[in-house]
Amino acid sequence: MVTIDTLKPGDTWACPKCHRPITMYTGGAVRGSLRAHKAGGGTCDGTGYGPFRRAFPQEMRVFGRDEAIARVRDVHGMPDWEPPVYAPGDLQEFVAAVWPQAKSFTIVGSGDRRGLVFTVGSRRWHYATHDCRLSGRCDFQADALDAFDEHEKRNSSV
Ligand SMILES: [Zn+2]
């Protein structure tokens, strides 16, 4: 069993996304994170996953929101834990922790329900809501903006 303390070059961890054995960085701040690798024609979302650091953003990237919440509750022994609610600045930091390559952020929505629309590489747009929900992939910014508006219509009951 590989641990963060005994980690050495050549050690692998099963990528939680593509399930192949992937070697890990052994030094610096990224020690214990899975090295960059491809899956399905692009960078695998398991790239950079750190099995020894079970933080919500990376669990979210790899497992999706519901399972990520369940994992945080389990790992940290906090059965009632909920994702934080963020203003756009902190929300952008959260998104960057999920997808370090995210950019072109635009603030959307209004009041205390403002979210972000952003890119994660070419022709890959997403939105993020104030309560840490991330959309599926859209080809165009306009589609991500529309999807955010629809999400808000469904979820703002006032
Ligand atoms: Zn992978």
C-alpha cells in the first residue's frame, strides 16, 4: 500500500476516473498527486488527483457533487457537512481548485446567487453556482449562460 510518507518514483495509484495505474509526483507541493495523463482524447480529469489529500474540489472534479459531499462527510466524520456558499471571488478560487486550467471567468446572476461562467480548455464552457454546483460541458459560452439562467429559474423559488 502506497502512502504519502513511503511514496517513491514509479509508485502508482489507480486513477479514480480512468482506473489505470498512474505514477505520482514525488516532490514539491504536488507530491502525491497523479501525473498528467490522457483519457478519451483529452487530459483525464483524474490528472492532479491527490489520494492523500481528500479535499472537496478535487473529489468534485472526479466523482461529481453528490458523491464528493458523501466522501467529505465520510472522510472527515462530519455527517451534516454541506458545501460552502460563495461570493464570486471565492467561487472563482473554488473553480480553480477543481479545474486549474479554468479561465475567462464572467460573473452571472444577481444578488447573493451570483455564479460564474468560464472555460476549461477550448470549446468547453461550464457554469458554477454560488452553492458549488458545476454544470456539464457546453460547447459555447452562450450555451453555458443559457444553462445557468435555466438553473436559476428552476431553483429560485421566490
Ligand atoms: Zn485517469
